[in-house]
Amino acid sequence: MFIRQLNDKDAEKYLEIRLQALQTNPEAFASSYQEEKQYPLEVFQNRLKDDHSYTFGAFENEKLFGVVSLVKEQKIKIKHRATIYAMYVVPERRGNGIGKKLLAEAIKQAEKLNGIEQVHLSVVSNNESAKNLYRFLGFETYGIDKRALKIDDRYYDEELMVLYF
């Protein structure tokens, strides 16, 4: 297993795992499968080429089985921040430290970026395993976004977390 930054040539593999993530754990993402399945491949190629976004993938035998994205904020007042998005490991590979390695790579990238002082993320409040991982890596909770997501008639709260450098 190895971790590397994805590029536009990885767009098809990224699209496949992204759509799987949106179907498998819809409560973990603000985007929906219904929305993103309609996007052309170019949307994902452009995401992976963006100068302010870094998406890392976990591979084994050319198979992508985990991803995480780090986005550097661009507005003047929040340029000291980066945000973790789209963390996902396929269910059959969870519990093997892959998420930890992906996040460690994203954090390492954030530390290399000029001016980044903190990394933010949000996690659905009932996802204890993810919250434990984030806490293990130094993230702390600073708030709860009540009813942050609504899927059908069910609401999900999100825990807001930050890692300070």
C-alpha cells in the first residue's frame, strides 16, 4: 500500500471511489450521489489539477481504496487556514490504519504550505471511529453544526474540528 497525490490522470479512479463514497456513506458528505453522478469527467480532472487543492489516494496494485482532500483557503482573511474534505476509505479496508496515513499525508502537506496555521474539518456527530482518529491526530472540537445535513427527512449534526500548528 502506498499513498500519493492524485492528478488529472487519476480522475476516472477518483470518480469511481467518490461515487461509491456518496452511495455508501451519504451522511458523511455535503454532496450527493444524485448530483455528482451527472458531472462530466472534466469536473473531477479539474479538481485534481487545482493549485489550491491536494487530493491524496491510498493505492494497492493500482487500485484506489482511500482518498482525502486538503484545500487551502484563498480569501485574504482566512488564508491562514486549510480544510480537509472528502475523507473516505472503502469499507472492506477500514480499520487498517489507511485513514490515519491519508490524514497524516494531508496534514504534512498543510504544514508545508506557506502561511497555514490551522486545518479544519467537519464530521457527522455519530461517526465515533472518525472522530477518534481525528482526535488521535490532534484535532479538537470547537463546535456543533446542528442539523447540518438533511437526507430525506432525517437530520445529521456535524462536529466542527480544528488542528492548530
